[in-house]
Amino acid sequence: MTTLSVPLPAHLEKFIKQQVKSGKAANKAHVVRYALERLSEEEAIADVLRAQKEPTIRGDLRELVKKYK
């Protein structure tokens, strides 16, 4: 696992702290990991939907989804 140091605007830091304080997340890292997982899932869904509309893309959409897991 890699550790990253990322500057955040005050409103995002506040949001992260609220998530931890409310018990929705175990710690700050959990909030960030969860957010990145959700972004990854959204991107995968967008790629699949785009591929379904694109007549020139060939292949198994299940394999495309696996790239993002």
C-alpha cells in the first residue's frame, strides 16, 4: 500500500473530519479510500455505457469492467 500526501481545500478537510466524527468512517484514510473507490466505479460504469453506445468497439464488456476492479 502506498501513502500519499495531498493538499486539500478547507471544505474537503472539514467534510472528511465530519465523516469520521459521525462514525460513517473509521478514520480519514477510510474516507479518502472510499471516495476513490466510488470514483473508480463511476468511471468504469461510464466506460461501459460509452462502449455500449459505440458501434466500433468490439469485445467483451465484462472484461472491460474487470480492468477497473
